[in-house]
Amino acid sequence: MIYIDIGDVLFFKATGGHQLSGKDVIELIGIFSESLLLSSGEKIYPEGLPNIVLFKAIKQGKAMLSIVVGGSWDNPMAASCEVTVGIK
């Protein structure tokens, strides 16, 4: 179980994810690919699947998240985790 406060952002190194429950408690910000910004202003993007999933705690309560790691050729695996927001 993960305990966080309202406004906190969860950062997962993963290829995907979604809320199994508690969509009013945790918001999926998005599924992204890391990139690198060079001093010249050029952006370097990796090839392949996304590798970052962000969720934001928006309301007190409990939520269940599913986090996916691996790609279609890597035998993707999903793990679930329970998140409690703002309740100590």
C-alpha cells in the first residue's frame, strides 16, 4: 500500500497503467516517453514504447491502480497497487 497526500504525483517507470477503482481519488495524468533536451535546444526522443506513467492524487480516499511493465514483445506484466490519499 502507498500513502500519499492530495496534490502528490506518483511516478512509475512503466509502459502503461490505469485506475481499477478510485477514479475520483487518483487522476491519470498521462503515459509518456522520456526525452532529453540538449543545451542547443534539440530534443532527443527514444524509440519504442512509453516508459513513464504519472498519476495525481486529487481527493482523499482509496484507489487501486494497475501498472504495466514490458511491451508486446517482452511479455507485458501488470501489477496492482492500492493507494491511500490523505488518510493517516
